[in-house]
Amino acid sequence: MLRKSDVEALSILCPSFPSPPPPREGEGLKLLRPSPLLLWVRLVTALFPRLELGRTSPSPLWGGGWGGAFVIGQARGGDFSSRTREGLVMQFGAPDFAADLARALDALGGVRVDIPVIQPAEPFLDMAGEDLRRRIFLTESETGESLCLRPEFTIPVCTAHIAENVGTPRRYGYLGQVFRQRRDGANEFFQAGVEDLGEPDEAAADARALSDARGLIAGFAPAADLSIILGDQAVFEAVVAGLGLPAGWQKRLIHAFGNEQALGAMIAKLASPEAAAVPDASVAGFLANGDVAGLEAHIEEVMQETGYSTNASRSPAEIAARLISKQTLDSTRLSARSLAALKAFLALDIPLDRAATALSEFARDAGLNISVAQQAFEARLAALKQRGEDLGSIRWRAAFGRPLDYYTGMVFEISASAENLVLAGGGRYDRMMTLLGAQEPIPAVGFSLWLDRIETVRAGR
Amino acid sequence: MTLTVALPSKGRMKDDAIAVFARAGLTVMAIGNDRSYRGRIEGIDGVEVAFLSASEIARELGAGAVDFGVTGEDLVREGLSRADERVEISARLGFGNADVVVAVPDIWKDVDSMADLGDVAADFRTRHGRRLTIATKYWRLTQNFFSTRHGIQLYRIVESLGATEGAPASGAADIIVDITSTGSTLTANHLRVLSDGVILRSEACLVRARKPEHDADPRVASLIDAVQSAS
């Protein structure tokens, strides 16, 4: 984790390293905290006042101000330093380009945040689901609170933003270690990224996130042959809505979007529905007569008789309503035409410069009105173009998404084609801020870079 | 090299395991007195019997600290990650039968299948401001079944080490994943197993830790053969 105080330490070591501007009153997150590094540097400079610090040539991309090859990051095992011919080189866990990357992130205009390594586990498990439990490092406080080693930055950045109650739009940047149990690769590695919270111009914010991520990777792994794929959940939602499916089915499909297997199974079921489950004899009469009030009263009565609270979990009204809608859900069959349209949509996989045409041709052929989603899609294309992105080198894959309920729009992934490594992932997660407790909806988009993989790709150049 | 066979240390499981071994011509003798936790098999040298608790047997098998063990498949699959790479089920013994199941309050008349439960879980946060909760002691089996098999991610596990069937009525959790043999406790607590809600049909098994030195050991093959023919 690059702390502001680490940066301060560097500026003592290397005078041409600019000190960070002091945070303005009442603004931003708590950034300053004395770091072991700073204390150590003060000690070293006190002991060796005339220490000459070596400089290497400025990096081609972020040259200018500071080009020293200092490795900064978290100290590992107390192995702080070694002397080289050029002077003093600090050895930490971060990749050697981390300092340059941190400066590059600052240059993108984000407020750099300091997120503690030890985090409450609840928000992560709540957002990503119970499956995450075996992929993170969990521990417990003495009082029984579930804690974990920071598995990623987006959730803590968002929670910190909500807690600080600062205005939007606001851009945050981060660089630090994350901890995850992986079958392949180290369990602790570095990530860096940006979160844009509350930017009302969504097309511009989407384009900026993708463009910044690509720019950073191109800067730090210039030899990598990048492949970029983009998906858009909002377009899928519009297509599903246009097919005229019952609301329950729309929800199912949207929920499975991004999980090819689950989505495939659902589409198969829509093509040939099984016989609807026969409703339980105790409720069949109410259903046959369409007696909603009677059904609710019956459920409530049974719950009370059997000692089930009617408000701790699902309520009688909720059960009754779903029981009624389920009668249509089970027997819903998608027409051959709609089924063909859905499959044709999910098979779309074309360069972004032809995506707008392909999408409107699809909508026309399928007879769907998805113009609102189409406009947003095209606005994003225009914004990407305006930022100078080469649309021909980005692929739009209609079925590409993330099956988590807080993702809402664009998602993207940038990979090194030759190494087949995902170097960056990003997306729009408009639903997360309210799930985390924000009082009002805050649009959000961001991306994260995998520094260990970028390092691998750099090493291969 | 001594082969170690771990057997349950008490109760029906212990008696039934010793009975199967006896039918296989393997008479288990406790060393010293009847309460001793060490034993041997009559007439066979170099085979040691260790009496352990059933869940400890699964763990010791996973660690390779014992060569064979008699324990429930549920404990093996719950206790060990990537169980099939580490142990092998050599024989199913026909006792200790119990199913690990997903059960919901019977009054959830709209929930018959895991697909229904998936719908309910997806909507739960919006309706109730929290995720669907599952009371269970089977963390691993639940996660595998819900996430991998049924694509259901959005739920939370509430650990329950006993009287799990009471959790939905008391409000401690919405549904349960638990072991059942006759289903009578579930019925008594107004719970119902989903039509496709059987996670595992478990029974006591002779389980072997996968160790390379077993391949060349004739005692291993003959012990498996004997128990298989008796079960």
C-alpha cells in the first residue's frame, strides 16, 4: 500500500519527488498516518546525512518530474534495504513500476485513498455471496466480528466514500496489496485502480474508465498485444424486456447474465418447459378460484399455527404473490421467433466499430424496440471515439457480463493476447452504492489492474 | 510398514463398523481393555486400529495420518477440499444412511425446486434488506451445491451446530441444509425437502487415503476385498 506518508518519505530521500499537496479541510479520506517507512527514512537520513541517492533514467512514459527507480510499497519481512552501486534501493513487495504507476494514477485525477488491510468481512460476503468465503483470508476479532484481509478495493473505497459523506462526482485511485486464495498464482498481489463515483454523464464516465485502463496498460506493458472485450448488461435487459416474458422470467435471465451455463439452462427450459408442478392440495383451491385474499389468509393462519413468525422471513403476501405468478412462470414457453432472437443476440461478437449497426440490424430483424438502451450504447461509442480509442480493436460480446446483482451496464476486460492473461477488469456498478447503504443512488464505474500479471507481461517483452 | 485403520470410537457407528469387519473375517480386538482407543486385527500383523471420532477420521484421512477409515461420506466431503483427489471410497457399508438436504418451511408453497429457491434468493435483498440465510454446519457442501451446481450465489450461511431444524421457525435463518435419515424431525418442524434438494446420499464408507505406497502393498487390496465382500 502506498501511503501518502510513504510518498513523503520518498520526497525526503529524493528531493525532486514532489510532496503531495496537503489534503483540504474536511475533504477526502484520512490519508496521513505515520508509516514505518517514513520513520525508517528519517532514521537513515539522520544517520547518513550525506547519503547520495542514485537515479536511473526517467521512464519513457511518465518521465518528467521524478524518474527514480525506487520500489515502494509494503515492507516485507523487514528486508528493507540493500546498497547497490547506484546508491540505496529499497526492496519491497511491489512491482518495480509501482511508484511510476502510482504517479500515473494521480495524474488521472483520482484522490488516492488509504484502505486498511484488515477489513470487516461482512460487506464482501454480502455483495459477492457466500462463495467468496473460501477465496478470502478470514479471521475473527476477539468479540467475534468476522474480519478479512482486503480482498479487493472497490467495496472499501465505496464504503469509505459513504462514511465520509463527501460530494460527488468524485474519482478515487488506489494501489496496494490484495489477498485472495488462488489455485494459481500468489495469494497476495498488487492491484491498482480507479473508481468514479457519482459522474452523471455515464457514457463519458464509461469511456473514461475503459480508456484510462487501456492507457495505463499500454504505458506499462507497451509490448503487449492487447485484446479488449466489452459487454453491456443494460442492452441485454432491454432485449429480455422486449421479448415480452413474464417479469419473473426476465429477472431470472438478467440474474444469470454472464453465467453462460446457467443462462443456457434457462433458455433450454424456456424452449421446452416441463409440466408445471402441481400446486399443493392445500392451496390449489385458492389458485383455481383466483382467491388472493383467501390464499394470503390461509398462509398466515398456517404460519401462526406452526409457530412461524409472519414477519421474520418471507411474508404471507410475498408467498401468495409468487405462488400466483409461478403458475405462469412454469408454463411459459418462448416462441420460436423470440427464442431465435435471444440466441442471435447472445451470439453477437463483433468489433465495436460495427457494433452500433449490428445492434440496430438485430433490433430490426427481431422486431424489438430497444431504442433507449441503443442510444446509451451509441453514446458510449461516441465518447470512446472522442477519447481517441480505436473502436476496431475492441470487441463487443453481447453475452459478456458479470453475474452479480450490483453490475448494471458496461463491463470490460483487457487481456494480453499472447500470454492469455487478464490485465484489467472494469465495469459499471450503479446498484452497489445503495446496497452498501448510500442514502440515494450514486452511479459508479471503475476498473482494477492486476499488477502481478502486468509484471509478467513486462518481463516477457 | 504398519497400516492404520481408523474406526468410530463410540455408538452405533462403532458397533456396526466392527460387525462389518467381523463379517469380512477381520476380528477387531481392543488392546488392553474394552475402553482402549487402540486395537488390532486378530491374526494379522502390522495392522493397527485407532478408535477416533467420526469427523476426526475424515480429517486424519485427508492428512494421510491413517490409511483407512470408516466414516460417513458427508463428513469426508464436508471436511476435505478436493476430497476425491485425496481419498478414495473403497466400499459403501450400508449403515449410517442419511441424506444431506435443502429444506424450506413447508408453508413456502411456491418453492418446490432449487430454481424456485434461486428466484427467492435473487429477490431477497430487495424485499428484506438482507440476503437469504441458510442454517447449516455443512459449509462446503452447501457452497458447492448452491454455487457450482445451481448458480445461486446470493445467500448467507448461519452456522448451526445443532437443532438446525428449529432455525427457520425461530427466525435464526430462512432455510436449512442438514442431514436427515427418516425426515421425521423435518416434518415435526414444518420443513420440506425440495424436489431436487438432496445434496448427498450419505452412508458409512470404508475410505482409503490415497498414498502411493498402497499400490504395492498386498494387505491394502486384500483388506478392501474382504470388506467389500462383507458389506
